Amino acid sequence: MCCSSPSRYILAIIYGSNYKIAYCNSATWVELPDDKQSYCDIVFSSNYLYALTQDGSVEVWNICGQIPKRLILLTPTAEANYKEEKPYLENNFSRNLYLVVSAEEILLVTRFIGNFVNDDGLVIEEGDLLSSEDTQPLICPYRTKYFSVYKLDIEDKRWKKMRSLHDKVLFLGANESVSMDAKACLGCEANSIYFTDDRWEEMTLDYMYGGHDWGVFNLQEKCVKSLMQCANRIDPPPIWVVL
């Protein structure tokens, strides 16, 4: 993030087991003064820090001054979408939340990940990994199966379901979430989400985990497609670089 001068930058991170936010300004680390919140994503836009909390609240901070100042705190409700999301709300799925600033819109993206997915692409129970006939448990790594996108209606304080991204493309992963015009991304499909593996907790558990959960999700087709045919796994996982 650049504040007032092209030669001055601020670095912000989410850190620790409590998922707090700290930023570095002039070689000094400063923690945001809120000990009650636990954050899951941050993004910079127009010299402001946007932060998404674990409960779906959105905060906007000005961190360009000597003392951080919270300008906005919203706790919007979400439109029910049980018909489409019901299959992904079971115990054998996990969720990751992302915050995206797209032009004048603030988006909330929910990523549904099957905790154990077999070679046929089916999400299975953990108990199915080992039967009485098996001597070694099956290797069924987690895989992303579905995405939901919501747009923040500030006046109504609601997350409203988006059926289409139109000509936009989203890039999600370990680094800052990005929205871009499909025309500016050579070879990219409009109305799609490009994602990489960012489930760091799982990557330390088993050598078969990590760097494999990446692909493209088209909101119209509602399915995940392979991003590259030449590689099934990249370890460490790649990050997105926007020039």
C-alpha cells in the first residue's frame, strides 16, 4: 500500500493464533487496537485498509497517520441461499472467507472445501479413509468444490447474493484478493474465480497435502475446472502477481 508518496509503503499482515492485524509504518509494527475481533482477510483500496472479520463484519481503517483510525464498522446480514449451498454446509466441508474490493463494490466470497475428496471427485467422510481391509489409509486431500459471491449493500446493511460477475475475474489465494476486467487478463474467462491453495494448516500435517487445490470456478457453470493440465501440485503453492 502506498500512502501519499510513491516512495512510502505500508505492509499489513494477519498474524497469530487469534488472527489479529498489524502493519509496519516507518519500520515500526503497530497492532490495530481491537482485542475483540478475529480477522480472516484484508485488502487495500484507495489508501484505506478493508478488513473482514470471522463473523462477516467489514471494517475500514485509515492507517496512513501516526495513529490508526477505524472509519467504518458494518455487521451486515446475509441473504439465505440454502438451496444452492445446502450440499456444502455438511460437516465434511470447510469454508474460507475472502474480501474483495471491485471498483465501487465490496464483495464477500465464500469458498467451500471438501475436507476429504477421492480420485473420483467425491467428498467422503473421514471414517471412509480406512476400512477393516485396508492396511494404509487412503490419501484423499481436501479440494475446493464451490463458491458463493455476495455484494455489500451499505444502505440496507446486507450481503446480497450475486448471480454473475459479468465481465470481472477474481483472483483468490494466499495473497491479497484481486478483481480485474477479463479483457485485461489475456486468456482468462469472464465471470470466473481463479484460486490457489491457501489452506496452510493442512499443509503441515501430511506431505501429500498442499499446493494441489487450485483451479477455476465459473459462476454460470457452477463447477471447478483445472487451471493447468501440466501440474497437479506446486509446493509451495503459487501466489498471484498483478502488474
